[in-house]
Amino acid sequence: MFSLTNNPIIDTGIHVMEAWLEKRCDEIDEKDLKKIKKDIIKRYLRKDMQSHLSTIFTNNCAWCQPAYAGKPEKRVEEAGPLFDKINAPPLQPIRRCNSCSRDAVFELNRMYYPMMAGEDIFIYSPEGSSGIPICGECLFTVQAFPLGTTKIGGQPFFWTCPDPDWNYSLTKDNFNQNKHILNTNRDDKYPNKSNVITRMFERMKIIIDDFDEFKKERSLSIKDIYAIHFSNSGQGPDYVEYYIPERFLKFWHSLQNKKEIRERHQFIIKTNWREDKKAEDGVSTKNGYYEYLGKCFQDGNWVWEAREVVSKFYFLGRHKNNRDNLYKNNYELCKKFLTEVCNMDNERLEILKEFTDLFVSKLIIEGNEKRLIHDLFGARLSPNRFVNYIMRVQRKLSNRAEPYSSDRIFKMLGIVDEEDGTLRDAYLLKDLMLIRMFELIGKQNKDLLEDIEEEENNVD
């Protein structure tokens, strides 16, 4: 009776019914539909659910119509028939459903079908009409769709993924949240959270942390995830699509088996929470790390842009108000992120670690050349001055008869040959060097990190 269509609204409605009945969509029968219709009507007559429905449909629909306040029978009389069109005769002349190509039985506009044509807007179809042709099955699923959404920033939010099993599992997660709300909410309004990107990553963290349990029902493997945050008001952009790449989710999940770097990653998440005084509910928080990732992943060049995460978030203690965190830096976390998420060359990062370990051990910890810390951390180094710093370190190592391989230094810097003077990621390399430096010093001699200050030094 039902099958997936690749229309995100229709498919979300189908997955709501699958979660509700604990059946695959092709196993749903007419008896199941009668049960779902009864349960949906019961829920949609609630004031809190109506406040959510008004953001998905329109205030003119029967569920939200102010004129029907205190008249549940009027709401059911007008909206109830939308569930009963599956065996209705097709429209004449014959037209196809815009989602599944079955014979259409009804014309639907955005009053009951989000982001579709308005009631007084003509669409391109024979003779023109004020609605979208839709079959009875898809019409039913659109009415179930709201239970697969949550409300963020006064607008509906729902997941949509190319992989149908992921789509089902994430829709079921939203559906279960709605069941909890409807079982526990004592307010006339549906809960409205703020900061959609933060809420999206916050929910995904719960899923990833418990992924082994989450994946059991549909035997999931980690894939690209998409979400839609939309408005049906018709007064602005209809929707924004968000994206969380498979590579980042695999990186996040893989931290479960690496205790030290998992704890550092959790510390980064924890320390980037901020109260959002502009939030509609007055109490919501936003997470700077999550917000940056969400905006970064929307960029077509996100693989390169995401490298900034290391400098902005993984470099702990770089600001004066949190110097105590310098010794908490973790180079392996940075390397794992850069190689697994950003496709950075692992060999370059291994060389940088090897070179940094050598000069920190020999020159700073053993030789007590604390100036090398200040000159790298305090100075606003241009790419050329960063190279000069490395050459100065190399000279000092040579004076100790322990020089590092020049070929490997060129490889670390990404310089192909001696004529290639282009240094494409000097600032990232500098920060990575500092991260490893502070990590080592923190483990072996924390006293060297006292009185570290950023200065406007020049290193020639």
C-alpha cells in the first residue's frame, strides 16, 4: 500500500507510521490506518500540538483555525476526510500524484501540505488549479508528517537522509520525542527550542554516543546526514538544509574506543557552551563548536574550511582567560580530525610531531631554552617568519650534532621542491606545533608554561 518516494515530507510521514506500528511500510493495511487516524486526531486536537501544527500547515487549516476553538467536532469534520481518500476515484482528467505517480485523487495546497502552492496560486497543470495533485496514500502520510518533526526557533525541524534506514531511525527518534512531549507536557504550547545547529548536533551526540544500540533495529552503518529547518509562512526562504558528513560522524564515533582523546573532545564540547540571552525561551544555550561545524559543513569547500576547527577549538589555552588549559592539548585528537575529516596527509602530521618532539625535548626541556616557546606562541608569525623559526631551531639542533632531516622538513611544510616557496597552511602548522609543544611540556615540566603571554615579537 505504501512505498518510499524520495519526497522528504512524504517519506517522513511513512517512517512515522512505521515507527508507530513497528511495521515496514509495505506491511501496513487498512486496519492499521484506522488506528493511526484515530490516534492522530486525538493528538491533533490538543492545544500544545495545535501550536506546533500552525508552523507546519497554516492557521486556516482545521487543526489550527481560531474560529474552531472549543469546537473539536468542527476540526474533525473538516480535516478528518483527508485520511479517507485512499480508495477515492481519481481526479478528472486523470493526473498523477506529484510524489509517487499514482492516480491523484485530491488537490492539496500548503494549508495541509507544507511548502507547496498557496490556495490562491495557480500551478502549471492542465487548465491550472490551486493545488498539487496527490494520491490518497501520500495525502495520508502528509497528515502523519508533523509527528516526525520537532520545533526549533518557531519552525519545524526534521531529518532527511539518502539512506532510508537512517531516515527511518532518525524520524523514529523525533517521533519518540513527540510521544514523550505529549505524555508529559502540561502546557498549552508545544516546546520551542532555539539555535537549530546546536540542537541538531546535541541530538546527534546522543545518537553517536549510543550508536551501537541505536543501529540495532535497522543494522545501520554511518552515512551522510541531512536535516531541514523550514517555514510554511510564505514570507521568506522556505527552508534551510543542513548537512553532517559521514567522515565527521565516523570520526566522532571512533572516539568511543580512545579514552584520552574522547575525553579531550568532550572537554572541548563542554567548554564551548554559552547562554543565549536572545533565545526565545530565555534559557536555551548554544555551543560555539557545534555552531561553527554546522555553518562550515554548509560550505561547498568545507573540507578545507574545517581545518580551522583545530586553531579555533582544539588549541586549548591560547587565550589569556584559560591559560590553565595549555597542558590539556592533545595532538592525536587534532591529527585524527585532520586526516579523517579533512583529508590532510598523515605523513606530514607525523613528521611535524617527530620534529616538534625532538626540539622540545632537546632544546626546551633539556636545554631550558624557554625563549623558543615565547617566540612561537607570542609572535604573530607570517609564513616566512614561521619558516625562519624552523630554520633557527634546525641550526640549534645542528649545533648539538642532532639535526633533523631537511627533506622531511620540506615534506612537513608541504614544499614539493626547493623552487616551491609556497606555504599554504603555515598558520595551521604553527598551531599544531604549539599544541604538541604544550602537550609535551605539560607532561614533563609544567613550570615552563608559567607566565606564558602573547607578545608582538618578531622572529627573523
